[in-house]
Amino acid sequence: MEISKLGEFGLIDHITKDIQLNNASSIFGIGDDCAVMHYPNTEVLITTDMLMEGIHFDLTYVTMQELGYKAAMENISDIFAMNGTPRQMTVSMAIGKRFKVEDIEAFYKGLRSACDKWSIDIVGGDTTSSYTGLAISITCIGEARKEDIVYRNGAKETDLVCVTGDLGAAYMGLQLLEREKEVYYQQIDDINRKIKEAQKAGNEEAVKHFQEQGSHIANFQPDFAGKEYLLERQLKPEARGDMIQLLREHNIRPTAMMDISDGLSSELLHICKRSNCGCRIYEKNIPIDYQTAIMAEELNINVTTAAMNGGEDYELLFTCPIGDHDKLQDLEEAGVKQIGYITKPELGVRLISRDQQEFDITAQGWNPLQ
Amino acid sequence: MEISKLGEFGLIDHITKDIQLNNASSIFGIGDDCAVMHYPNTEVLITTDMLMEGIHFDLTYVTMQELGYKAAMENISDIFAMNGTPRQMTVSMAIGKRFKVEDIEAFYKGLRSACDKWSIDIVGGDTTSSYTGLAISITCIGEARKEDIVYRNGAKETDLVCVTGDLGAAYMGLQLLEREKEVYYQQIDDINRKIKEAQKAGNEEAVKHFQEQGSHIANFQPDFAGKEYLLERQLKPEARGDMIQLLREHNIRPTAMMDISDGLSSELLHICKRSNCGCRIYEKNIPIDYQTAIMAEELNINVTTAAMNGGEDYELLFTCPIGDHDKLQDLEEAGVKQIGYITKPELGVRLISRDQQEFDITAQGWNPLQ
């Protein structure tokens, strides 16, 4: 259905009509000049992200539903990274003319499935049009007790540096999708050239043959067997609220924490800068899934580079007092890995390689403005 | 300066380095995964707007500084429209390649001047790139005591319907700017055509003459004398926090309220729908500035249509118990105008014209998705 059939208010009504508020802190949601919330006993956390078509996502290999899920998760992840609990979300979209009502429905389906996972209420937003691509802006609101909030600036000398899950898989998933896209377009270009040549030569039979081949290519589903994890990490990332819960259950309170969106290198530098410290990270301790390693080998990419600079993992990077070492050891099975420790600032932000060489860690993470 | 010289974090540092937090409710601002706020005794209000180049603004006649100011004021206006006090703001921008650091500085200068006017802290945002135009997403956070919040749904039969300021001027300002832009481009096209013809004819002297004429046109400043108010209303709108204050000082508590962004017609329909009521609005009572009236005459536009459907006035539309009539009368001088009253829903949403005819009010306000 054409969006213009519904208009702005019609589309908003259509998309949001069955949205309900479940959190006690959500007083009033969609339908007035503002949403209204109530946080008498906790601090209010707020984070916002803007996603632009062609810069942050490519709709040739991401579905609208996946995009909605990922856009929500990226923001939810920032609330967890403060050791908070996400509660509300606002969703703004600027929509180009080529989108249909069904596309927006699919986006909201993904978004709401991410919100439902963490019991988050959608309380507002803005829906408008765009001359060109799709633009998305999401704001997530959460809460935390004042004493529970973990900033980036609390890391202390001798603290342990930990990450959850594994790193680099989302980046390798992106490389895989980019490669398939390139192969696909090359094949389409080739077949179109062949069709044209055959048409020029007046060879009807060859034209038909190549057209059939072209339709096979267009419908071809690449075989991602053995690489499912990489795709899932790129297309359907999960914010690690489960890890926040796990740390609480084990009475581990991080001294500094952030989520890994731009890449481990970039995030380590942020924590060290804000905490005025250095760190030593051991390459051999960086958690990497075997699918990531195989794909890196296949594409001739250094797997540590992928893990350090790839980004979009949405895992948690945090520091803990060294006294938590044994408790953390117990969580290794569950996916909490000690990768190094915090040092004095003058010792720098350093990576110790498998062969005991030392390197400065520099931010080669994703920079949208370079 | 090229933005790529600074990169994402460099640009954010550059733009936000001297931002300070002044409100007691602002605990932590820019520089972590989330901003942190504290609202133990009041409800938290949140509103968000997305502005797209070419749809919501045209940089051929709006400066980046004006854009920043207006973008902030539009959001601030929504907080006032709930009878709240604005406190924090987050600012996200997606920036095309043609923008320079100076453009972003100018945008922030305008934005901060609007925020300073109402003592609002900038606590976060996102800065990224865009393949095409400029995209802006602003979220404003405010507070209000629970008992003070005014929703759209509280209007009651016999309530008075009031508006602040005057209506239609922002719309006429837009028409004026659009007209000047059209004239300008027509003149440039004409002169370019003449230059080409002269070049073809090998007439050096004529080429020089037309080139000089072209440079005059390019530097020509249109004469907006007598129309300053219209331009100001379009380019530098003011959120009516002063009116919120005035109503409080006079112990007037609106039963329903919203700001007039899409046009009076559209907003009246919102209030009547949500309050399950009708209304009778008197054309003769709709406040119109004389510059608006003169410009409407000049452009052959019905001035009431401009006032009812123009939008972007950012005045307040509110309803009050009829018992407030005398108190409201005292505020007429200050710019509070009674334009009609609330009726039973079955009587409809009606406009009574100067010659006593009655019309249904329909939403012809700005619809970005049609």
C-alpha cells in the first residue's frame, strides 16, 4: 500500500494502534505533544542513535525487519552499558517515496520484537518523508539506581579488563554480505551484457538462454552454510542484558563499562582516556568464534584486526577490581573473558601479541566522518 | 575546514567542548554511553522531531544558525505545550559531504542560543554522515508536576478556546521566501541564457555586459521592508514559555493544550478528537498581524485559510473553564485571544465566518507524507 494513502497521522495510527504501555514508569505514550514518564527513585538514562541508509545499512542485504531489530538493539545496548534497565523508546523515521506501508510494518515488527524481548515501551517518535533514502533516529530511555550506574571513567590501576561473548563476527558477516553482493551484481552485469550482444546478433535462442540464466541468478540464494553465526551477528545483534544480569547475580560491579559498537580498540581508548589510565591486552585472550577465524582465513584478513577494529559486536567491555578474579573465572563458561588489565596511564594502551611483541592500540574503528 | 579532518569524535569534541550542565536534573551529559538525569519529584516529559533537508527546510534561504535555532525551538515548544519546563536536549545530525565544520558550528550557535534562552542543557546526541542532504533529529526532555501536566484530552463542553500571539505569519513568511527564490532563479536562468547566446554570436561586449548583470543579481538582497515580522516568524520562531508563565501567574490552568505546528485546523481537530468534543470557532476572533493580512492580499491568499492551515506558528492553543473568562480578558493585551468555545461532540468542529456562515473545519495542515 502507498504511504501517501494514509498520510502522516494515518500511518502513525496504523503502525502504533496496538502499542500498549507495560512499565510502571511509562505514564503516557503516543498521542500528545510529549510522552510522560515517572522515575521517582532512580536516575533516568537516555541514549540516541541516528542511522542513515547507505552509511549505516544497505537494504540490498538487510530486510526492513532486521533493520528495525538491529536499530532497537543498538540503543538498548547503550542502556545496558551504563548498567541500567531499558524502559522506553522513541522512534523517528524519514521515509523515501519508494517505501510502502508494508516496509514500515516490517521495520516496526523487528523493532517491537527487540523491545518486547526487554519489555520496553514505545512511547513516541516522529514520522516524516525524505527526498532520498531512509533515515532513522531512535532514542532509548532507561533507569538505574544512582549507586549502580557504571561510567567509562572508573577504571583503576590493576583492574581486570573483560569482554563478553566473542568479537569480530559481525564484521566478518558484513564482509561476507558485501562479497556476495559484489558477486551478484557482477553476474547480473555479465548476463545483461551477453543478452545485449545476442540481441545485436539477432540470435533469439541465445537471448532466451541468457534471460533464463539471468532469472536463475536473480533468484539464487547464496549458500551461507557454516557461516550462519556471522550473518546472525551482523544482521540480528543482541544487546547483552543477560550479561548485566549475570554480573549482578554474581555480585560483580564493573568499575568502568561500555558497549563495543565501534570496535574493541576504539572502546579501550575511550575507557583509558576517561579513566586516565593505560592497559595491557593479551591477543591470545581475545575471544573469537571459530566461524570468524575461518572466514578471516578465507578472506585473507587478520582475525585479531577484525576483532579489535571490526565493531558492531554490541558485546560489553568492562573493568573490575582484581579481587573479582575468581568470580570472573567462574563466568568464563558463560562467556565472560578476562583479556588484560589496567595500568598507569604512562604505560600506554598496549596489545601483547601471541609472540610476546607489544603494540600501541590505535583507533581504527569505524569513523562515519572520514 | 573539512569535517573529515576532525573525524566523528574530533568534531563532537570541537562542537561540545565548552558545553556545561546547569540544571540540577542534569547529572551527566556528553561523553558516555548515555546521559544521566535525575527527576525525583516530577514527571519526565520527552518529545522528538526529525527534520530533513528539502522537506522541512531549504538551505537556499535558511542559514545554518537559523536552522539550529528553529530546530531547538520546535522541540522546546512541545514541552511548553504540556505545561512543562524544558531541561535537556539531545541533538543528532547526519551531514552530507558539502558541509564544513563552520556550518556545524553555525548550527550549534543557533541551537545553543535557543537552549540558553530557556536554560536547557545539551546532554548528548549522535553525529554521523549522510550520502545526500542534512538530517537532524532533536529530542527535548522536560519536567512537570503530575498535577500540572496538560494533555490534549481535557477539554470540556462550554470551555473557552484560546490561542496566544497571532497566526499565519510564518506561513506568509514562507510564501515570501519561496517567491523571492523563484524570482532569483528565473533571473539567473535568463542571464545565463543571454550569456550563452552572446557567446554563440561571438559578441564579447554583450557577454561581459550580461556577466556583470549576473553578478549584480547574485549579490542582490531582496527588499523585505515592511515584511520583517513575517520572515522572523518563519525563520526564528519562539516557543511560548512566556505564555505558560503568564497563565500560571494568573492562576489559569488550561484543561487541554497543544502547540500550533501543523496549523490551527489540524490542532483543533486533535483536541476535539481526543477530548471527545466539538467546538465553535469565530473567524473574526482569529488573531492576525497586519503584515500577514497585507501579504495575503498581495499574494491573493485568503488570510483566514493561511491562519487556519499555515502552521509553524508555534503558538499555543488551549482550552479553559468558562469561569476563567474575566481573567483571560485581562490577558488579551498580552496576546491571549479567546477564539471560540467547546461544544458537544455531535455539534462538530465548526468555523463561524464573519458573515455568520458555518463551515466544518477540516485538516488541511501540512502533511509530510502526502
